Amino acid sequence: MRCWIALHISTTTEPGLAARPVLDDAVAQRLVLDAAAMQRAVASMALGFTPRVALVDEAVLMDVTGSLRLFGGLAQLMQLLEQRLAAFFEENGLQAQVKRAQGATSLIALGRLRLQDGQTQTQTDTVKKRVAELPMHTLTAARPHLGVLERIGCRNWGDLLRLPRDGVARRFGAELLEALDRARGSAPDNYEWQVLPEHFEEKLELNALVTHAPALMAGVERLLVHLHAWLLGRQSGLCALKIIWHLDKRRDVAPTGELEIRTAQPAQDLRHVARLVAEHLAQQKLPAPVHSLTLQSLATELLADSAAATGSLLMEAREQGDSVVELVERLSARLGDAQVQAWQPCADHRPELMQRWVHARGAIQSIAAHKNSVRVGGLKRSRDASKSPGPEIKTEALYPTWLLPEPLKLATVGNSPVYQGKLHRLTGPQRLEAAEWLLADSDAARDAGLCEKPWALRDYFIYRSQQGALLWIYSERLGATPEAARQRAWYLHGFFA
């Protein structure tokens, strides 16, 4: 048996903006979507439940016949749909009232939905749901003939079905009979099914010219609502987007300006993306007034479990607060990449070059990309890797807790280092050689800043000072002759805890 769901969403004029990040009182404008925009957004989300979604008059129609088994029945599908809609409205700061109805055909579901207009919930529950008792105004094809049908005594669908078909066709046209046949299920539905594009792109004409970049956030908020619905329908997360603002053509400037935003993790909840956009817009200066905006999705990633990039299988199971990745991205957008850095290990034997400081946002994006590539490998690949562990890495090196930024050259007494008094050798040497491999690729060495001192021939020792501190000291090996051994220099490189 077929099953259809009809939805009608009506928004209020006082949307709650508590869930949206209000970033500046000067730019905080009320986010109000018209009925057509809200209908398109709900249709996009409905495509996450069934591919047969159509926009008919004021309603969104869903043929969920083929999806009932996947979602565990009609009751569970309706519950999940209501939760998805409620979460969408809450995350975007919208207040909306959702009316729904279901039926064996699309016109029955639509008729029952229209029957709820102007009635309270108690009155709706007491209304009989028999198809033959649906009033004539709930059938779209009968609306042009309501006056005549009322005068001849046809007040519901059952009255019209009892009339002779030939007479109804001659008096009211074949369209009304075709609608009745579709309502009874004897004729197929012929709708223009909704299809989401591969990439999101939408343009918005602003109500007035905008001269300050932060004020563009009001238009970006409206576009992000549509992008959010598109992501839910495609069961994908956003990785990168582009915002293009179109400048006044009367000015002698470039016709457009743009801003590109990237995230380390795919996101369906775009509140973090909105914060990033606001931080970047706060640093932009517009050369001319802006009259329209365009939002494009540059990169998306399919979410396997539709759990909005969380580790849980439940849509509602989300972590509270911002993650470390979101905090780093927001701080980098506000302060600049050079002000937020993280250390990164390097393939180098010399202790002072085993790590380097890089932009934190680039580091976390590379780590997230590596994790995604590992996850794409699948469960079988993970099991094979767990069965055959990698080679065990052994090292006899003992590195200090604190490393000096620059090695400190020490005085010597009898070819032995001195630091705040006489030192007592505990262990060593630990030999380190980095020579020919540095010169094998001079361009790479030059790019890494290694050309000033490419050679490293050292012997590391652990000494104890008279104060009880453990020191990490090395000597440079200049040659194998006794004279070279007597001339070698000693350097303090680090301290042990």
C-alpha cells in the first residue's frame, strides 16, 4: 500500500535568534524567510528521506512508500522527520509551525492537510478522516467550480463521485475527473520531482546597498539557511564555500569580490561556518557598495551515517560547546594565521630541527584530511592493519625535557666542558651524523634554511653539574686526528627534568 505525506510550514514574523550567532548589533537583522523559500528548504530536507518529493501549491508532498522499511515504519519516519525539522529551525533561529497529514495518495494527504487550516488541534482530532467526507475546497481542481458544486449539492468528494462521469466531464472538464481518479489511486501521479544539484549556488539581491562588509552577514545568514537544507538533503557535510559580493557597477572598481572559507571537518551544522564568515567579513573593506551576494559550495563530503560528522549513530547526539578544531579556526580567522601556531614533527636527525612551528589551521586541516583518507579505506583495511602491526621502532637516544633555542658554547678545562663549575660525565657518547644527505638535494636544503650550517657531526653526552642538574652537552667532531680532538668545541643543548 502506498503512503504519502503532505507538509505545510508557516513561519512567524518574530523568529528567535538565540540559536544563531549574533555577531554585531549593527548587523544583526531579523532572519525571515518567505513562504516560497521555506517550502524549498523543507523540500530539500525531505529528499534525505525519499527521492520522490514534489512542490504542489502550498505543500510539500513526499512519497515514502519505498522508505518505510528503511526507517522502521511510518511512525519512526515521521518522528525522525519532525526531529530533523525542529533541529533545522532551532539551529537557524527560526520559529515555524509544521502541519502534516498522510494518505494513500498524494491528493488525499493534501486534502487532509488543507482540512486542518483554521482548526485547532482538538477540532482536527475529532474531524472524520474518511476520504469521501473531505470537503470540495480541499481538492485543487474543484476550486474554480465551488459555487456551482455548492448549488447542485456537492459538498464533499463522495457527492461528486456519485454523479455521472460523462456529465461531470461536460460541465466541469476532464481535469476534475482526472484529479478524482488520482485521488482514488486509479491514475498515476505526474509531478515534477525535486532534484538537488551537485553543487550549491544561489544568488541573493540585497534590499539596500551595503557599504560595510560586516553588514553583509545578514544576507549570508539567509543563504546559509538554504545551504543547510541542501546539505541535509544530500546527506553531506560542507568542507569549503565561497562568498561572492557584487559591487556597484557605477564605481571604477572590480565588479566582484570574494571570500573563501574552509573547515577541517565536514559540517552540517553551519553555526561554526557562520562565525568564521563573520570573523573574515569584519576584516574586509568594500571598495564600493554591494547590491547582491552569491554563495557557492566548493567542497563537500558524503556523511556515511548521516550523523552530522559525529561519532554517534543518533542525529541528536552532539557534543556540547565548540571543539578544538572550531576554536583554532575561529581564532585564526580573527587574529591571523601567523598568530595561532602549532608544532609539527620533521624528518630530521638534528634535535633542533626535529619539529617546526606552522600555522595551526593548516596543521589541523592536514590531520583531518589524513584521518578522512584512512576512514575511506574501509573496515577490511583497518582489520588487516590491526592483524599485521608495523615494525617496532627502537631508539637508544635519551632526549632532554628542555631544549635551548640556540646551543650555548661552553668553556673548557683540559678538553672537558665547564658549566657553573666542574661537570661529571654520566653517559655517552651518542653519535649523530647528518652530512652527505643534506647536500644530496641542495634546493630542498635551501628551502628548509639548512644551507648556513648543513653539516652536523656531534657526540652527545649527559653530564651532572655540581648543583645536581642533568645537562645534555655535545661536542663537534672536526676530524679524526688528535689535534682535531683537542680543538673540538663543547655546547650545552638542553636540560633534563
